Amino acid sequence: KPVNMDPAFAELYSSMQVYQNIFSKLVYTDANFQIIPGLAKAWTQADPVTWDFELVDNAVFHNDEPFTSADVAFTFERLFDPQIGAPNAVFFGAVDKVEPQGDYKLRITLKHPWGSFLADLASALEIVNEKAVTTLDPRLEPVGTGPFKLTEWVKDDHIALDRWDKYFAPERPYLDRVIFKAISDDTVRLTGLQ
């Protein structure tokens, strides 16, 4: 069963299965393992250690805060904060600086060339909102820009996510609601499947 909805602490795959529907990433990988746009609609590598990103300008967090490059910078700052002790920081040890270049442009400078940089962004960097993270408990009340918004979490039973009508990808998501059921007993799980 999911235990934590804070993407800085990817503790259990069952939690990740839920929160990856709540948060968005800069980039994703498709079925052919190609890097495709997410919150970043375009990117270029200026030199071996410098990456420039152009961000979408229509993403909105579930608390109605607009998404900007400052949210990406905050996400990295939070990952690297020693007081947080975020395990996911290990994926981004080569990142030297994250600099907003206006609301919808971003430059990430690496300490050294890093071949899997985009793939790592696609696998482990969900973007968070500073206001949400500092005013709510991000482990229990996640606020992202993803296709679904957390609407109900009944401990040891289910988590309900409802469609986010302000999702930045046109005509998505296709579903109105997704419910994750936590069934720990194998017999009950088999009966439910049948």
C-alpha cells in the first residue's frame, strides 16, 4: 500500500504508482525509449555541461498556482537540502546550477558531462510547488501539475484521484477518475481479480 506521496522520497513503488499521476516531469520516455516533452517542450545542449529548457506556459498546479521555471529550481534546491535528506538527490549529484532564465526558460549546468541526464530527469524528477510543500504535508497532501488530483485517501483501503481539468496537455487525461485499492491479503486480492 502507498505510504508517502512526496516524490523526493521514492520509498515504495506502490507510492510512485500513485504520485506519478499527480506530478509532472520535465521530460518522459516513450514506449521506444525516446525522450519526449513534458513540462519542458524543447531543450538544447549548449555544450557538454549546459542544458537549456523551454517550458510550457499553460501548466497549473492543483492549488491553482501557475507553473514556472522557479518551481523547477525549487524542486532541485529541495532535493539538495541536507535538512530534508531526500534519497532522490542521489540521481542528480552531477547538477551544479539550476537557473531560471525568465518564467518559462531554464538553464541547468552540470559539474561534468553526464550521458544519462535526460533519462534521469525522465525517471526521477517530479516537479513540486514551493507553496504547497511549505504549507501542506507533502507526504499526505501532494500538489502537482499532473493529469490527476488527489481527492481522497482512506488509509488501508483506497486512494482516489480525479481528473485535473487544467492539465497542460490538451484533451488529457482520458479518464475522469482513478482509484487505487490496497489489498494486502493474497486470497482477497485473487477474489477481487476474479
